[in-house]
Amino acid sequence: SPGQKKCPKLDRSAMASCPSSMRALTRSRGLHVAMLRHGGLRGLFAQLRFTSGVPAQPAHRRLPLGGWVDTLRDWWSSWRQAQDSARNEEAKFQNQSLRAQLTSEQARVLALEAQRDEAVTQARATEAETLALQRQLSAAEANLARAAADNSDLLRHLEEAKASKVESAQKFLAELERQSGPLLGHFVSQLRHNQHECQVEELRKLRLAEVEAVTARRRLTERHVELGLGLTNEQFLELHGLWKEWLHLENKGGISPGPLAAKADVTRSSSSWSVSLMAEYVSAFRPLHWDVLPGGRLTFRNAGPPVMRNFERLPEFLMESSELSQGTQAPASELDSNWYADVVRNLDTTLDAMGFPPGETSQRLSNLAVPSTVEAHTRVVIDAVLLPLCAKIGVAVSLEEIIEIPAEQILPNCRGDYVFRQGDGAKKLLGAMEVKRYLDKGWTANITQGIVQCIIQLMRLQAKETFTSEESGVGKGRGGKSKKAKVRMPPVLLGIVSDGCRWAFLELHSGHVAIAPVIHVADGDMLHRLMTFLGERLQLRSVGTDGLVGIQRA
């Protein structure tokens, strides 16, 4: 300690008097360093007593220097052994740690080798899949080439079939025009042209859809080959989009070519035809004007060459005044007053049964919308007026008749509400009638639609009558040879459109359509005049031609 005196340095004589062990110890570098650090030999001994737990010896029991040297040597030996043991333990621990690290490194190396083997296996599998996909791609390209060849063959067959159909249609149309006149032939020709355009357009869309589907399939296959088996989430979503695109185009291009002409005008029923659509096929009509003969009878005026009107202006023409005189004198006809009174009385009874307000018959017919606006009320009123008249004049009536025509003809389908024929066994067609429901407002469009439907019905009746006449005229001549039927002009058919109160009349000739303005049965004695006109018109036994020369168009 700082308060103690430092141990004097040992001179050579003192060291020479020490035992050999002391000299050897003092020669040790470690003892020399310890002596330098603790202030000489005495300070070192004091520090050794403190650290080793040896109690300090009193002055009278102090050991000689040789005993202290032995103690110091023993302590040094034990300290060196402890140090060696600690180093050995530390070396052993480090050795165990190194062995553990070596074991883990060996395990990691084995895992890496296993991963390498697995990667090699996957690479070989991917290579095999790539080869398989390449073979599939080659097969798909071959199939595409075959499909293109088949498509070319199909188009060629389609063109041949189209040419054959066009040739047969031209022959049929020429025969139809020869027998039925220019109007029906022109109507059929335009329908065939429209059907052909729809077929070509639908076939074009179908082929484009097939090409898009093949392109999408090839793009999908190539992308599969590029990505291989290991896919990320983004790559999977990309392939999912390509799959959806290909399936959509495949389903779109797999439509059967059967309904290619589903949008053609000929596939529409007569009830779906509008005035504008009919104007594309029948551009104009001949206006008929009413005339009153002596005695109050109604007839169509025939004054000079007719002037044709645009068909799209038919609603305006129907609203024109019929210019009929409102006389009260009953027309002179074979419809006797007693029979007509019975018909009116039966009509009033029918209106009473349906709940119409009481009053004059003509006034009650002017408001058929009082109970409701259904077509059945119109049918009941027309049945009460028309059926007794047809029974009296000998005209057969068929209700809701589907007008059948030969399968090779092209005309819209329709159903006639009333079809008139002669009742003498000849069953000659006279005309047809279309019934519409009564409307207070918007009746012009309603009657116009009925006229369009009635024109189609009359065209089907005209075609049916012409071909029926031809079939009945074909027979065997001398020598077993078949003789041809006599070719004659088609009959002039009468068309009627009514909602029970308003009545419109038209005639279908061989070369044009004639339409008269609407008349109202609520005007004076117009119901009696109407029934007289119908009786005289339906009783015609002869069939006339149109006889129009030099028709002018306005």
C-alpha cells in the first residue's frame, strides 16, 4: 500500500544467498513482472497473502524467505493449472461449437444438394412439358390449317349452294311474276334479297368470331409455353384472362349456322311489320275515294288515271275526310229493312249484354271503350254485324285461319282473323279482315298497323289462290303427256280493317295496292250503307284485273 515501505531491491549478493529455487523463480519473467507491479518482493508477498487467503503472520512467527518462496511456487503452480484447465475447457467448448457448426453446415449442404436434385428434376419435367406443349402447338397449327381449308371448302360449298338457290329462286320468281303479277313478285324478290344479306352478314360475323377464337387460342398456348409450370400470382391472373378470352370467343364462334337469317324481314310475323318497313317493299299505294250512287249506295270512285301516293304517308291519308253525304235515306239494296232491323236488334242485345250504356246503336258503337279497351269487344261487335251478312249472301267465313302457302315461297307468316270465300263449293278466295281493338286516341296508328297486316294476308292469299289454280289445272293430255295450266291474272282481293267503329278498305291488285279512307259507322245511317257495300262487294263472282296503264307517282 502507499503507507508501507517499499521492499528494497535485492542485490546480487542477496540473490546469491537464496536457494536455487528462489533464483530460478526470480529469473522467471512472470515473477519479475509481478514484483515490478507490487513494489518489490515484499509487496508481492503481501498481495499473495491477500489473494490466497493466507493470514498474515505476526512478526515473531514470520517464515523465512525460503518458506515464502515455496508458498509462492505452489500458488503459481496451482494458478497455472487453473489457467490450463480453463483453457482446456474453453478449447473443448470451442471444439464442440465447431463440431455443431460443422454438423449444421453438413446438413445445409445436404439440403442444398437435395434442392439441386429437385431443381434438376423439375427442369427435366419442364423440358418435357415444353416439348409436349410444342407438339400440341404444332398439332394446333395443323388443326388451324385444316380448319382454314375446311372453311375455304365450306365457303365454296356455301357459294355453290347460294348460286344454286339464287338460280332456283330466279326461276321460281320468274314463274311467280309470270303468274302473280309484278307486285307480289317484287315483294318476294326483295324479301329474298334481304334474307340473303342477313345470311351473308351473319356468316361473316361467324367467321370473324372463329378467327378471333383461333387467334386467342394460339396466344394462350404460346404464353403457356413461355411461362412453364412454375407460375406466380400475376402470371396466373394473366393466363386466367387469356383463358376467359379464348372461352368467350370459342362459345361466340360456336353458334350453329342454322339461325343465320333470324333477323331477316321474312321471319317477322305480320303483326311486327310497321309502316316504314312495309314502305321499303311497297313504296306507294293507289288512293281510293268514296262515292255515293243514286239511292245512297257506296262505291269506289274511278276517275281517270290514278296518282300513286307514298306509303309512308298512309296515316295522313286515313285521316282525310271521306266526303260522304250524310243523307238519311236508306240505300236501295237487297238487304230488306226487316232483316236489317233484326241485325240491329241483335247488335243492341249484344251491346246490352256487354254492359254498354243504352242509346242509339250508332252512338253506342262510337264509344266501344266504355267497358274496356280489349279486342274481344271489337270481335263481338263485328261478329254481330258481319256473320249474319255473310250467311245471307252465301259467303263462307273462316276465323283465325293460318294462311298456308307452298314451302318454296318466301312471305311473312300471318293469321287471318276473318278469311272470306265463296260458299258455292268453289271455295274461291275473296279477301281477308284484320280486327284491331278500339282506341279513342291514337287510332290512326292502330288502323295503319292493321292495314299493313292485311296487305301481307292478302299477298299470301293471292299466292295461295294462284298456285292452287295452277295445280287444279294441270292434267294429262293425249298420249299421257301433262298439259300446262292456263296462266291468268291473280284475283283482286278485298281487305278490311276495323275496330268496330272505324272501317278501312283496301284492294290488292296484281300490280298495286289500293286503299280507301276510313269511314265511321256512327255517322248517320252509315252502318246500313256499310253493310250494303260489303254485301255487294263480297257477292262478286267474277275476278278482275287491275288494268292500270300509265300510273303516275306523286
